[in-house]
Amino acid sequence: MTRVDRLDDLLIKIEHLRNRMTEVALIEGFTSPESLRISQELDDLLNRYDCERKNNQLHKYADKTS
């Protein structure tokens, strides 16, 4: 899987979790255990996405300077 594919995959998962979190929060409440669990999972995915994106930028820079 390429770096771009990983970023695309993470974006799809992030969007899915955002939608799921909104649904759960509206039904069960914003501080329900399930809402909080999804929120933490979403935070993890967002952090992974940020790291992957930064890594991708570093590789592009390294390729240009080689």
C-alpha cells in the first residue's frame, strides 16, 4: 500500500467515525460511554493521519534533495 493509499484509507475511516459519533451522540448523548469511546478512536485516527501526512511530506522533501 502506498503512502497516498494509506492517507486515503485513513480519511475514509475518519469520515465514517465522525458520522457514527454524531449519530451516537444525538441518540445516546454526547457524554455517553459509546460517544466517548468513538471520540477517542477518532482522536487516534486523526493523530495517525497527521503523522502519516507529515511523513509523506518528509519523504517528498527528501526525494527532491537527493
